Amino acid sequence: MNALEAFGQEMGLAFQAVDDVLGIWGDPTVTGKAAGNDLRERKKSLPVALVLNAGDSAADELRAVYAGDGDLSDADVARAAALIEEAGGRDRTVVEARQHLDTALDTLGGVDLVETVVVELAGLACFVADRDF
């Protein structure tokens, strides 16, 4: 994989991690979608996966909330979001997004492009990782 491919992959992973956070805790007036929809649909986003893989009581409780068919109720969505937050799933996802951003930016040192293009790519990566929509 060349440096530009690595940059794109890492930027994409940062984007997805941020998107996973916004899918649970994003401001609907900014994101354009209801907060918690990813939970309501039982998506196994990164914050959810991090908690489920922890193997502790929060994982067991979240697994129980996620059990069953159909969309989760508002109460279940609120409980799942609280469990993930309390278990550190949100914070760890933000850290992972930041790590992917840092790796993406580091790879730009190995690309053979004019400086203005490198600066634009770095700006794009920072925008993707720091967005709130």
C-alpha cells in the first residue's frame, strides 16, 4: 500500500469512528438525523463493539438491551447510550478516531505531492475527524 492509499484508509477509519459517535450522540439539528438511530436499529458501531467486547457487566447489560427483534424503544435507546457512555465506549471511540487521524497525517510525510496539495489533504482529514455533522 502506498502512502496516499494509507492516508485514505486511515482518514476513512477516522471518519467512520466520528460517524459512529454522531450516530448515537449527535445533535439532530446539526446532523439531520435523530440521535440514537444507530442504537434503535441495533447497529454494531464501534462504541457498541468496544463495550460488548469488554466482557464485563456493562457488556452483559448492553447485550441484553440489544437482544430481540425490531427497533429498540426510546427507553432502550437511552439506556444503551448511557451504558456505552458509562463504560467508556464513547471516549475510546473518540481516541481511536484521533489515532487514525494522526496516522493519516503522518502518512502524508511519505507522499510525493506539491506542498499545497499535502496541506489541503491534511485540512480535509482534520475536518473529517473534527466534524459534528
